[in-house]
Amino acid sequence: MDTLPDKAQSRRQPAVDLLMQKVVRGVEEYLGQVMAEVPPAVVAGLADRVTQEVREFSEGQGNHLYQLVKIGLGLSSEKNIDRLLERIVREARHFTNADGGTLYIKEGARQALDFAIVQNDSLKVFMGGSGEAITWPSVPLRLKGNRENHRNVSAHCALTGAPVNISDVYAAEGFDFQGTRDFDASTGYRSCSMLVIPLRDHEDEVIGVLQLLNAKDRETGAVVSFPEHEVGMVMSLASQAAIALTKMRLVRGLENLLDAFVRTIGDAIDEKSPYTAGHVYRVANLTEEIALEVNRATTGKFAPISFSADELAEIRMAAWLHDVGKITTPEHLMDKATKLEAIFDRIELIRHRVEISRLHDEFARLENEPCPRRAGSPAPPVQKEGEWQEIINFLDTINLGGEGLSEESIEKVRRLAGITYALSGMELPLLGPDEVENLCVQKGTLTAAERKVMNHHVEMSIRMLEGLPFPKKLKNVPLYAGMHHEKLNGTGYPRGLENGAIPLPARMLALADVLEALTAADRPYKQGKMLSEAMNILEGMVARGDLDGDLCDLVVDSGLIVRFAQDLSARQRDDFFWRGKHYSVSETR
């Protein structure tokens, strides 16, 4: 046990002295009454002896109480569950001067006690927690026929909730210590005194058992029984340990619940559209891999940066929730496979108009034919039929969307909009204004208005996430998730942030989002790009200041991109160049 700080000791000492003064006065008054006829010298000697023993006992108890408080504070401040379990056993052993200790844990509804920690100074055994893994079988709480297991002392303690104090396990009755005898025989150890204490949670349920072995006299080192007057204090220590363990379990349970809920939300977003299924999952995994590469960096800009476990969890959660706002995005926009798709692909309407126009031209040609053909003679070629076919082929092609539409093609669409066809005596345009607007989309399949609706998902993500009471260590989740479409040059959205305003985790998420989108093979309007093409686009984005160039260099030089390529389809995996250097993917297959 650590020594008491001087200030703490000085604050405690006056209270102890005052208590001792009262005790001594009480003892002296009592002795004066019952020993009035005893010679004064004898009374004085006896009083001195009793006073000394009372002082020693009281100081010992005071020290024990102070140690309990200190242990309780230490247990409540521990954040790592393995260290907490180790500390429970270590502090209990130090408190009772026990040579060995074992902590059993009862998980959930399981009718068994699992070994969590085993410590023994004499045998130099330190198992469980951060030490060697324990492979010993669990202790069953029930035997065949569903009978309670009261033969095993730890099971008995868990079942009854009562402490068990044994002076010598070899002489104990009612319990089966054959396993202990076998252990002693194999190690040369001699198990003797044992104190078994239940650990209860806030609902008074036994969640574990603390077993202490071979208490030692602090002066002689001989094995002695555990003093009965210390059992209550050890029970208090076990209670504090149970509270700390329960708190950590509750916190861990809430964290697991939150993590599972976040993953469920991510899965729901992916399932909303069959064309983006897996996007959130892939972006989250890739973002985490980028963060780990930053941690591994030993040279360059990222060498001094190291994300803690909590920071990695925060980044991972932001990645899982970066598209949560898409819950509000209309499905017909998320699934818009062609420029003219609405409830159905309106290219079919245009096909019908072209066919009507072609037939109209055919009828007009036949009406103006100077003389009837002879039976069996071939029909003369139709002048405009090839033109109509060329028109529909052109419209079919640009309706598919893509990365770019030339100005020449846009002008051609506008010229075609001037063509009319006759229907029921009315002259109608071949292409309506809305169809022209959609067909003239230069990138992808969405119009400017539709793109604005799609982009609104980021604003919705920020609004939804900022409305959630994230714990302190996850407070940046809304910040990172809401910046995955920002660009270092300030041309991103929704807020047009620039370089210094975009933290590194948000830059990592943005890179992962872009790389996944470029190579995704499940988009409705395009095939997944070849890796070489995707990397060429990334290099262009770095040159324009859209993405963090240092971060892109890291994921390439570390080999992360090559590993990422292994999850792409065989068609997409190819070698690539980055900043003029060739990187081989084919050799790593």
C-alpha cells in the first residue's frame, strides 16, 4: 500500500488523538471504579498496558478505515477493466496480508463462476487480466439435477451470499477441497487459511466471489487465520470493488449498446438504397484503417500524432454516422440510375415520340410516291430513318450519365428540343424543358435542384447528431461527420470551410468517402472505376486543393491503397501511378 501523503496524515492525526483521549479517559474511569481496592501501582501498570493495547488497536482500525477509503477511491478511478480486476485482488491481499487471491466473476445468467484473476506471491503466479490467460474450467453453481453446488466453497459463497472464513482448508468440513489438495501436491504449496467473500452489485445480486488464501502475520510471516474482526472490513472492500466493477460494466454495456445502435443506423441507411448498400460500412472501415496508419507513422508530418483508443472510437463512430441524414433523402434521388429516371425512365417516352415521328415521315413519303411499286419490287430507302436512329442512340448514351458531358453534346440536345412531331393534329416538342434540363446534366444523373436536395443530407446529419447527448469522449462525432464533404480549398459544403478549419479526422473521413465512391461497383449510374483511374482522379483533387495531399501520400506509401485494392473486383484491380511513382497491385494478389 502506498504511504499516506503528509497532508492527509496531518489531517487525520488530530481526529485519531481526540478519539484516543476519550477512550483512555473512559478506560481510566472504569478501572477506577472496579479496582478501587487494588494497589495503586498495579492499577497504574494495568492501565498503561490496556491503554497501549487500545491505542494500538484503535490506530490499526483507523489505518484500516483509511486504507479502505483510499482503496475505494483508487477502484472508482480505474478505467480499464483488466486493471480493475487485478487491483481488486491486489488491494484485498495487501489489506489482509494474504499470500494468494482469486477473483471469480459471474457473467449474466450463466450458472457458473469464471476465473478472472489468480495471484500468488509464493508461487509467483499472476494470471488473468493483463497477465497469462486462465484456461481453468469454470466453477458450476449447479450440479446434475439442477442441485445447488454447495460442495465448492466459492460456489457456496455465491449461492448463499455469506462470507466463509476457514482456518485450515485441510481440516474443514462440508466442502470438497480435493482440487486444492491436488494443486498443492503438484506445486509443493500448502494451502491453509482461506477467506471467501461475495461481491454484490447495486441490486444486491452476487456478481463475483473474492477468495483470499493464507493470511500471514505481518511480523513473523507465519501463516495465520484471517482475523474475524477483519471480515467486516474485507466485506466493505468487496462492496466497494463490486460497485466499481458494476459501474464499469454498466458503462461498457452502454458503450456497446451505443456502438450497436450506431451500426444499426448505418446498416439501415445502406439498406435504404440497394445501390449504396455497404457504403457506410466500407467508409467506416477505411477511415479506421487510415487513422491506424497515422498512428503507425514514424516520420513526416504525422509522426507526432497518435490517436488514443477513445479518439479512434470517436472517429469510427463519426464514420458510421456520416450519412445519417440520408434517412430524410428521397429514395428516387438516391436510386436515380439515369438522367430521365423518375417513377420510370422517361427515355421510353422519347423513344415513342421518335417512333411516331419516323412513322409520320414514312406515311408522308408513301403519300408523295409518284407511282405504285410493282409487286415484289424492293421499297426505296427511307431518307430520315437513319437520322431518327442516330438521335435515339445519342439520347440513350447521354441518358446514362457519367463523369462529363461536352458542350457540343449539350448544344445538340438543345437543337433536338426544337424538333416537333405531330400527334392528334397537334405539333409537340420532341423534348420537354424538364427533359432537356436532365439530359444536359454534365456529371452524374442529378440536376442542380436534385443535387441540392441530396447535399442537404449533410445539414440533416449535423442537425440530428448535434441533437444527441454524446458523452464527453464522443463530443466531436457531429463535427467530424458533418465535414466529410468540406474541401481544403473552401469549395466544399455545407459551410465552405477551408484548410485550418477542417480537423484531421474529418479529412480522413473525406478521403475515405471519396475513394469508396470512386471505386464502388454498386452505383446506379456508373461502374466502379479502375484503381488506376480512381488514383488519377484523387491526384487531381489533391492538385486542386480538395483533399489533404499529405494524407493521400500516407495511405499510398504505407501500402494501405494496395491492401484496399484486394477488396475490389478483379476488373478494377490494376497497377497505378502516384506522383510519378509506379505501384504494383497485381503482384500482391
